Amino acid sequence: MRLNLAHTLPRSEANGPGARFVVWVQGCALACPGCWNPDTWSFARRDLRETGEVAAEIAATTAIEGVTFTGGEPFDQARALAELGRAARDLGLSVFVFTGYDLDELTTPAHRALLDVTDVLVAGRYVEAERAEGLAWRGSTNQRVYFLTERYGVADMMVAPELEIVLGPDGSLLVTGFPGRAFVSGKIDLARKGAAIG
């Protein structure tokens, strides 16, 4: 099965509890105003990868406790991500998923398959008017956190890095996480300097 990816990051601590392998999918029909990742909205082919290939990359990454699926919209590629999530679970890793959909909108068999391998779900559209500082792994106060297994709990959501800036081997920058307003106001300048926002 194939995934259309925006990019991946082998290790992050700003996208869920602990060190995590992050998968950004390409494509989102929701297009929330003020979204941090508008470059991931288009459904045009970006980086088409087999789930087995991505799973092998995850398996080869040491000292991580889980994977995070974000985007774009993970539930728009739910079947392929469910397969990747099962592979991660088989490795003993946790699965953390960000979605713009509300939980009660995730009703198809493919949606349920991805939910079945998810430990933590952060759900709900980003609402710029409800943006608040210091929300662990959420952009706006309306978004809800669901602990779908007993692997994590509220205590795991108390401390989260605001953002990470990752320097790639080619000199590129990746800015990821949930930065405060002061940083977000400068993201256009970073984008002009060639930084990917994730």
C-alpha cells in the first residue's frame, strides 16, 4: 500500500510524548484558516512511498518510543496509515495521531482501522480564534485529546517542547511543534529563507 508523504523526521520530541518518528502525510481537504502546515493541503503527488519502506525506516531508527502521524490529514490516508501503525505496534512502538476531524466524524472502516492502532488521538479542526499559548500538542482550545489505550495518560501531556528547529544534512531547516504567537508571526520570513514548516 502507498502513502503520499509531505516529509518524515526520524526523531522529534515536539510531536507527542518522548522521542518519536514523525510522518507528515500530503493532502488535507479541511484547510483550516491559519493552519501551520498549508503546504500539506494539496493532494498532488509529493513523495509516494510504500508503507513497508516507511516501516523499515522506522524499524531502523533507534531510541524512539513511538510514531506520530500528522499532516496534511492522516485520516484521508487512513488505510495505509493503519497498516503502518500496525507495523509500528509490532515493533513495540506507540502511535500518536493528529487529525482535524472530530472523533464522531471518523466512522468508516478505514477510519476505525487507524483508530484501532492509535494510542493517543488529538482531534478537532484548528480554530485560530481559539488559539492559546502552552497547550500541549494542540493548536487551539477546542481540540480534544483522546487516550485510546492505557499506554499514556494526562500526566504525559503536561510538559511538551513548544517547537523544534531541525537542521538537515543539506542545510535545510525544518520547524516543527506548536510555537507561540511571537514565533508564528515570523514564519513567513523563515519560509522565504527556505525553511519547511511542519
